[in-house]
Amino acid sequence: MLTSSFEWKILDFFDQFKCEFLNKFFQYVSEIFGIVSIILILMLIYWCFSKEKGKMIAYNAFTVMCLNGVLKGFINRKRPFEIEGKEYLRKLTLAEDGASGSSFPSGHTMNSAGVYTGVVYFYHERKHLIMDTILIFITFLVGISRMYLGVHFFTDVFFGFLYAVILVIILSRLQSLLKNKRILLYLITLLIFLPFCFFKTFGRTYMKSYGMLFGFVLSVILEEKYINFDTNTTLKNKLIRVLIGAVVVGLTYLIYVVAPDAIHNNFIFTLIMHSLVAFNGFFVTPLIFKKIEK
């Protein structure tokens, strides 16, 4: 994939401002508004505000993540710092900036946009204007952080955002049209993305995304049949739900994080643990709610 001189100028522009403070600031922007906040926002909406909207936003988000992994695997663009003579653009280490896999499109930007624009799509009333503005700003900030850190080109970020927005609009309308047949859409999506799990070209990040999608779809099917919880509850119960959910989901993800490298980096383990993260968030946690509140 060709890179224009304009894109190099953008990266050099950001590079002239590099300092320890901005390095840490944009590192935290990428981390906090990445997978951590994505899971938190999805769970909060699903547990406490609107189960239906929570499911629709989650499906959008996990599908966007899977598409990002597929595009990365096929396009396989080098990152800016991987180009000879441009190594200086990278500000942090792999463990700090999370720049694994190929460059196009930006995973952090696309994944964030998949969630935040999904929330904006379903909560675009005037009373939510401030929240919507903040979420859109955060999405742009995530994109800027990836360019400042020297791990993505402008086109990686721009198209990552664009693809996410387009897909969110299409999928949201599809879900609204299908209504009671959404499960069929979810299952078809699982089947479409399943073949890419058998090729290491698409990387461990893709296994994370597919695992989340798989765990989510399984949860939705079982939750509707065996639990069918309601978000119309007291503020006290909502606070208890958040605490319980944070513990259940947090512990599941912690197991994945602290696992020895030989296990942590295994594709199958990655798939299973991210399936469990989604399953525990969308099924096990509501099951606990139902038992306690009953």
C-alpha cells in the first residue's frame, strides 16, 4: 500500500511535539479508551439502561472488530516505524503502545468508533447531546494518539473511522428491521467470520475479536431462553449490578492477562478467554442479577 508524502508530513508534524508527558498521555488515551472502556460501556448499557440497545451496540462493535482483523490480514500494510529510516517515529515499546499486527486500518480507532458511534446512533436525542459530543471527541482523540505515537498513518486512522461508521449504520438498520430475527443475523455473521480463525495470517488480535463475538452470540441465545432479565430496576440494584459485573468480567479478563506467555500467546487460549469475557458479561452476570434480585 503506497504512502504519500503528505502522510509522512503529518507524522513528522506530531513527532516535533514529542515529550515524556505527551507520550504517557496518548498511551493512556489508547489504553483507557480502547478495549477497557469498550467493555465497560457495553456492559453498563446492557446491564443498567437498555438490554435491547446494549445488544445491538455490542453486535455492531464486535462485528466491526472482526472486520478490522480481516482487513489487516489481507492488506498487511507496514507500520510507519517499520519503514527503514523512520524508526524514530515510534515513541513507546510494543507493551506500551499495543502496536501488533499490520497497520491498515487502525484497530484502536476502528474499534473505538464501532462502539462510540454506535452509542451516538442509538442515543442521539437532544438530551444526550453533551454525551454524544464527548464520545465523538474521544474517537478523534484515539485516532490522534495512534498517529502521535507513530504506529499508524493518517489513512489508517481515517479509513478505520469511516469503515466503522458505515458498518454501524448498516448493521443498526438491519437489526432494527429484523427485530425478532436478529439471532439469525448474529449466527450468519459468526459463520461469515469463522473461516478466518483457521489462518494465522489474521493474528491473535482477530481471535480476540471473534472470541468476543462468539461469546456474545451464545450469551444472547441463552439469556433470552433462560434468564430474560430487565433493566427497569432501582438505582441501588443498578449499582450492585455494576459491582458484581465488574468483578465477574474483570476476574475473567485478569486470568487471560496474567497467564504465562506460552499460554497467553496461544491462539486457542486467546479465543476461549475472550469468548468467556463476553459470555460472563452477557449471560453469567445477568444470571447472578436474577438470582440475587429475586
